[in-house]
Amino acid sequence: MSESKRVMTEKPLNAETPTPRLRSWITANDVFFDRNQGQIPDQKMPLDQWELRIDGEVKKPQRLTFEQLCDFPKAIVANTLECSGNGRSLLAKKSSGNPWTIGGVGNAIWGGVGLGTLLAETGLTERAAHVSFEGMDTPLGKANITFVRSIPIDKAMASTLLAYEMNGEPLPLKHGYPLRALALGWTGANCVKWLKRITVLDKPYEGFFMDKVYRVFEKGQDPASGEIVTGIKLKSIITQPLPGEQRQAGRVVVLGAAYGGEAHVEKVEVSPDNGVTWHAAEFLGPDEPFAWRHWQFVWQATRTGSHTLLSRATDSWGRRQPESAEWNLLGYGNNGIREHGVTIDIL
Amino acid sequence: MSESKRVMTEKPLNAETPTPRLRSWITANDVFFDRNQGQIPDQKMPLDQWELRIDGEVKKPQRLTFEQLCDFPKAIVANTLECSGNGRSLLAKKSSGNPWTIGGVGNAIWGGVGLGTLLAETGLTERAAHVSFEGMDTPLGKANITFVRSIPIDKAMASTLLAYEMNGEPLPLKHGYPLRALALGWTGANCVKWLKRITVLDKPYEGFFMDKVYRVFEKGQDPASGEIVTGIKLKSIITQPLPGEQRQAGRVVVLGAAYGGEAHVEKVEVSPDNGVTWHAAEFLGPDEPFAWRHWQFVWQATRTGSHTLLSRATDSWGRRQPESAEWNLLGYGNNGIREHGVTIDIL
């Protein structure tokens, strides 16, 4: 498998991280997945031309320069980001959208300002209920719809970061330079890039990207009646060996990651025999809130032939990964154990 | 201050990370400090030409290919690396060597194989006492002395990584591609790059880089009688504001890092008035063994004029940073509170 990203669409840019690059706890900026609805700005906006507008249900509307933003207390957070549609192509029944395998996910250390810190100074009116984010990317398609999303005020106040730094570098252009919202532990759809405006609303933002997509619904159902995609579902993936790989009998090191958004991954088990027996995996590397946990299982493969490896995670909220994901029309939140199995050959 | 590295010598390459880039918990690979005694290989050795030789006091000497190495169980570790001479130029009394300020330090997530895992399979003889590392860099200078260092067998077995991955990328050429030793929590001198040979010895390796340098000694004293530089000393640094910076009265966010090698940083205090009053700093971001902790202190600066900011750390071993470092001829281990103070102007 190539070590460069797999591009699914060029315009807008949608590309997933190659599996070998998911074996490290940090996902390097250059291979971090791309998920866009609009056209990425073609160059970095000079910081002296940029400002962040905060308006709506706030007591003191603001226009902040980048320098003013950096003068706020800093927050540094490890956060695993996943595309709502990650794993979609692995569903047993086809759904529409980009054919993500497992690479619509990555983990980074983000630096920035807590949105709660900012809004505490701005002040909120009694009507404040949702916070919408608008970016500088330009809409694609005839309908010309700007990508605007909103999140509940509680989430905004408690655990949402405005990030200007990613893995020790200024936020790269592709990932939202100079500023992106990060609703920690929530899917990428809630994390608007190239942020230019934050509006506090008295209800959820109404528009295509809130009402028609990023909702869990069945065929024939009104999208708006479906649940909004928010927190990342509990899931585990196998990143080594690769599907179809051939290995010699003997020691096979099985590597993977598990993540549950706002919840803490407590346990990962691995089955080397398609679910007949299960064995505890060992955790590797850092253990931080909002971040995935990497794990390995050292498997002694004795029988030659085809083997299906499965992994399953349990989290601090008492959730366990389902055997198979609940299907929905847009294929969001595929976290099924079966869908993420890997079949290999032992020689 | 520029955001690119400050080069102190070109040959060998010695360069420190600019202070603004020390404000993130992860130090990006491209600004991670360079410290060399020899000439860096000018290109990446093709992996099929590389092998790791393990010999000496082992029961089964080995020659491992890169592929074989990657088939061992994986380890992923956050580790802050510091040059033994970091801070040297800030000492009150001049000492010899590269004039590091505070940028001879950085933090990364490393992936690789535990040396203990490897040696457990190789087996050790009863005489095994030290482990020496030899790299592929070529000596500079007339004496033509290869950079070989050894560490005690206990450290090698318990907490030494052979790293092939740095911040989610294959180990960069400058940082030791394809493999470097990392004695976790110990100074860079113990972490040989471009590793090609590991020899288990019945006593410490004898040679220039063990006996003449990386030892703490006074003028007129025999270097070999001085203590070897091993674990990183407890220290804190201020990374914002910069020395000499001017700030408006009002809120000033003071940022910094603190690290203690194998010990856990428990507390950081900040003095905004040159040591008269001390205030607890708030920790930021990940808290991992062997890794620095970032902190901030939100200072309300009311008095205009010159202010000296100090920081001091306390660790899990009961150590506290000294007021001033103990001086030694080669200026190793400068962790003094006074030497790391930052004086700024409030307007």
C-alpha cells in the first residue's frame, strides 16, 4: 500500500490517510485526512487581514485580530478527529458519499483558545442556545451553499477549542489556517475550518449542512427528523497487518487504534479467529482525554491459511462496539466489529 | 525572533529551536534541535542495505534487517530530549561549548522497539554491564574519533527505545534515520543516531566521548573522575513573553515548559517580580511519563517598567530547581532559576 493519501475527490478535496500512517499515535500533518464540502482557500490569508467576528446572542460583540486571539490564555489538547462518514465503504449495504475505508481519522495535539474562555469574556444573553461557525472556504456546486454548522452552547462552553496550532506547527492551510473550531471528541463536521465568524444563536442553525446531511436517517425518512451527528462513536480499527497481507507462521504483531470521542477507551480485545476466541490487547503510548489509544496484540500464528482478525473496544461510558453498525442512508458512524475485520494469509 | 532554527555551527550541525516553537507540546520535526559531533549521513541509507548488529555479551549475536526489527512488538513513547549543554550560554560564568540558550530541547512521540524486548530475545551473559551504541555518522576532526556511547544494562533493559518513528513520520534523516537509541529521560548524548551496532559490554565503553566529555568536572580536575551526564535535570523554562519584549499593562499570558527526565513534574510556580512573590502555574496539555509539562500563568501586569519573571519546578522525586545551577567546566545541566529568568517591559 502506498504511503500517500488516497484521494477520493479532488474538488472538493477528500482524501484519506494510508493505513501504515495510522500506526503512530500522532498523525503527521501532511498525511492527516482531508474532508471538505467547499473549495479550500488557495493561499494563506495574511494575518493582518484576518479577523474573527463574534456576534449574535452575546453581550459584547467582538472583532478580534489574530494577535488579540493569541493574547488569551492558551489551551493545548490531544484530540482525535474522525469524519462522520469514515468506514462508510466497509458497510455491508451500500450508502451514498465518499468511500472512506478506515483512514478518515487522525490524532493531533492542538493549541489554541478555549471557546468557553472567549465567550466568558464576551458574555452570553439568556437566549444563547447554539453556536454557529462559518469559514472562509467558498461553496462548490450550483446551490452555492456556505458550509455553516452549529453546536449546542453547553458543548461550546465546556470543551470546544479554537485551534491555531497543530502538532507543533501553525495550523496548515489545508487544515483551516489560521483558525479552526474543534468540538473535542465530536466528528469533523462540527469542526469548521478557516473560521471567520462565530454567531451565538437562540436555536440550532438552519441550513443544508445542518438539516439535510450529517443526520442519521433511513430511506424515505425526512433528513431533518434524524439525529444530528455529534460525538464520535466507540470504535476500533486494525492497522497492521493490512487486509490480504501474507505473513509467515510465528509471531505476528497486530496493531490498531481505538477511540470513543468524549469517552475513555478502557479495553480492547482481539480475536485472531473471526470471533471464536478473544484476547486482551496491550495499550501503547499516551493515554489522553479525547485521544485515541493505540494497542497491540502479539499473536502466535500456528495454523496456515486464511485468518480473520477482529477487534472490539469497551469504554468508560459502558459502551461496547456493536457486532455490526446500525445502517443509515448516508452511512454515518460505521463502528461495527465485523465491518472492521481484516483477513490475511498465514504461509 | 525568527521562527527558523538558530545555527551555532554548520559542521558538525548544531542548531537550536526558536523559542516561539517551544510553545507547543509537540516539537515539530523540522524545528527539533540538532546536536551532532560527527558528519550527518548525506542521504538516507536504503533500508535493504542497512542492518543492526548486536554483539558482545549476548548469548545469540544478531544481524537484524529493518523488516525484522519492525516485526518485534512495538513501543510508543512520549519523550522530551534535551542536549546536555542546553542553557550553557545563560550561565553567569562562561564555560566552553555551543552557546545554547533554551532551545536545545524538544518533545516528540517516538515509535520503535524497546531495547529490553530485543535483548530479552538475544539473551545476555552474566558479564553484561553496559550497552554501547555506534552510529553511521562519520567523525569530524583530525583525531577521527567515532561517536560511541554506552549506558548501564539496567537502563537499557528497563526504558530505552530504538526509535524508527518520530511524530508520526519515519525517523527523519537529521534525527537518525533509520534508527536511533533513546535512553528515555536521559540527555541526548545517550541517544545515538543512525544506529548500526549495539554491543553489550562487561564495563562502560572507554573512549573520548565517554571519558573526556559529557562529564561534570571542574577546571584542573581529571574529566574521567567526573560524573557522567545521564538523566535530565529538573528544569523549567519561560517561552512567552520573549526576553526584552514590550507588553501593554493588563493581562499577560506567561507560557513555559518544565521537565525532569525520568521524574514527573508535580508543580510549577511563577514569580512576576524577580522572586518576591510566587504563584502556582496551571498545567496545559498532555501529562505523560518522560515528557515535559506545559504550563501557563495569567499575569495581571499593573506596574509599568521593567519586570523579571522567574519560574521554578518541583518533581515527584522531591527535587526542586536550584536558585542557580552548579557550575562545571563544560557547562552541563544548567537548570538554575535565575539563569532562566526573563526580563520584559510593561508599557
